[in-house]
Amino acid sequence: MSDLIQTITVYALPVLFGITLHEAAHGYVARMLGDPTAWQAGRISLNPVRHIDPIGTIVVPLFLLFSTKLMGGAGLLFGWAKPVPVDWSRLRNPKRDMAWVALAGPASNLVMAIIWAIGLRLMAEAGASASDFWARMAIAGVQVNLILMALNLVPLPPLDGGRIVCSILPNQLAYQYSRIEPYGILILILLMVTGMLWFFVSPFLLFGQTIVKWFL
């Protein structure tokens, strides 16, 4: 139990900020491109409380952490926050700008992974080892953000990758493709259960491990 509590404390901040800043980035870029909906709703904020979804931000990550510890192996940690409201029709160029708004979330996770990696490097130069608490948190920050980036880039609506695909496809094909959105999360869960999702995410995890080794 003590190991589980330590793991929760290590992952808490990386998961919380990785998810909430992801959503805030969507709202910020949407406002830049003409849609102030998220800003008017107070969702362009660094305050995690404004973005927390009790199930996606707390229950699901805790359940996955507990399951991973119980099975004594590696697991796929992910979660979500309350989606930032975006009125696509208010964007200056809805079809094109949809891609930029969608890309903003994964891009924010990449930036956060880099920041955690830099922090890890500074700690290593100060004499910290990989077993120290803050170094473990930095390692978790790199891994969590790369996983969030990878999962959100899966080309399934309503994930960011699906939005990007719809933005690129011709209108008729984009419409047909967007019709799978009601089933997108179910498909994602199916891919996860069958292990097929791992093939998409594992390169990002290997990249994260390489970064951690280099910065240590």
C-alpha cells in the first residue's frame, strides 16, 4: 500500500497538469483563431479545478495505477479532463483552423515533456539519482505527457488526431469520417483491450525512455 501511495504522489502533478493544460491549450488557440467560447466560459486557465473531470482526471488514472501495481507490471496510464467548449463555426476558417485547435493539445504535452526533461537534467547535474522523489516525478512527467500526446493523436474522432484528419480530408470524406465519432471512444477501448493500441503508443514510450536515460 505504501508503494501505491508513493506512486500516486509521484504521478499526481504530471497527470493533473498534463491533462488540464492540454485542454487549456485548445481554448487558447481557439480564441486566437476567432472563437472566444472557452475564454468566456473561464476555461483558458492554469487552474486545474476548472478542468478536472472527476472520472477522467481522478478515478480512471487512480484505477489504472492501482491495477498496474496489483499486477506488478507496466501499464498504460491515461485520463482526460472536461472538454474545452469550441464553437467551430466561430473560427475564422473552420475547416483549416480545426486542425490547429486540435493540434494545440498534443503540442502542449510535447512542450511539457521537454520541460520535465530539462528539470530532470538539472536535478541530475545537482547530484540527484533516478530514485529521488523529484527525479521520479520528472521521469513520470516525461512519460505521462508523451503518452497523452500519442493517445490524442490516434486518428479517431473525437480525439485530436481525428479532428486533424477531418480537417485535412475533402469535405465529403471528412463528413463520412466524422460519423464514427459516437463510436470513437468504444473503438479506442477495444484497441486498448486487444493490445493493438500499444503498437501506436510504444514508440512514444521508447522515445521517453531514451530521453530519460540521456538526461540522467
